Amino acid sequence: MGRQKKLIIGNWKMNFTVGEASLHLNKLENAIKPAPNVEVVLAPSTISLQPLSLQVKPKQFKLAAQNYYWRDFGAFTGETSIHQLKGIVKYAITGYGERRYLFGETNKDIRRKVAAALRHDIIPVLCIGETANERQFHETSDVIYDQLISGLAEVTSEDITKVVIVYEPVWAISTVADAEICTPDDVAAAIKEIRHQVEYLYGKKVAEQIQVLYGGGVNENNVGSYLLTPGVDGLLVGSSSLRVKSFADIVEKANILGGKI
């Protein structure tokens, strides 16, 4: 199997109106040079996905959903189904810390979302990671085990390599109060644990092939140290993806490192 491209996902979260999102995309298109060693993915608000899908250059950027419901249709007021996103997004994020801890999504919800995305040929981006309290009580390995095993519970051996996994420690997200820095050593240890669990479930070859990213306080100054961390195949970028120059610098550094690794 050839070397995979580095995967850089920019999560815009609940920012930008539709017009502002269009303008931001236009600025990114002008600022980011062709990056043959990187797949660049943008995750705007759901309301902006459809109009941006008509504007985006597919060879330059792919789109991702920040959230979705696992059922295809029905009386679920306010929800957007993964079925409705088909043809608009290539990726769909689930398990993000804010969805788990602010909106009460359970492991069962996330398991269903992963399966639903795969059912519609959309790549699920499964986020897992511990809170500050869980870290303080040395529960990182237990959290990784529980969230990973549950999130992949309905994923077959044929589909597992279509899943992207993100180690996203909640205590390191830059928008969290009192956020701390997750060191490359911390990241390496967690991703080693993730790949160990994937190997237990699906075998060594899959554990080596599956894309595992890091997300949490990523910016243009630390991107190199994270991408050079053993086992890291890319990054989930939050607030830095809202700043054109910062995100362009991240993509450029990923492209350079991706050509060397």
C-alpha cells in the first residue's frame, strides 16, 4: 500500500454566517497552494454545507459535516440526517468532546452515527478522548478503550479502514477554559493505545493502515511536532482553521512533512 496523504480537517464549529463562510472559503482557496501530500477537509456549520458544496473546488478541498443524526428520515425536528448529506460531504465528524459533554451524546449514539455514515459511503471521523478529571485520575486508557470499542461496535472488518479516528483530549481543546498543552509524548502514548486496540479487534495490518489523527490546541507553531509524532496521520484543527494565514501555514507544513515521511 502506498503512503497515505496527511489528513488536515478544519472544524469551523458554530462560526460564520453563510455569507461569511463563503468569503472564508474564497480566502482559503487563494491562500492555500496545491498540496499533493495533504487532503484538506473543511467542516462548516450545517447551514453552510450545501451552498459551499457548489462553491468548493473538489480537487482542493473536501467537505465534512460537524454533526448529523443516524436515522435516514422521520419525525426528528431540527435534525439533519446523514442521508440528506450524501453527495455534499465526504466526511462526517462524530464523538467530538463538545457533542459528548455539552449535548449528552452517548457511546450508543456515536456507535449508531459511525454505522450510519458507513452505510451511506461517507467517511466517519470518530473522536475519542478523556476529560481533565479522567486524566487526573489516570483513566485515559480506560476512556480510550470504552469509547473506541463502543464507537466501532457495528463496524465490520470490510469497513474499518474507511473510518478515521481522532485522539482529541478534551482538556487540551483551545476553547476549553484552563486548557493545557498535550505534549507529543502524550499524543504518542494515546495513539499507540488506539492502534493496539484496533489491532486486537481487526488485526495488525488494519492497525497500521487506519488513519489516526490528533486534535487539541493545534496551531501553526506546533503542527510540525504533532505531525512528526509516531502514529499521527493528520490533524483536526479547531480555532486555527478560522484564521486564513494560520490554516494555510498548517496545510503547507503538513504538505512539506508529508512528502518526507
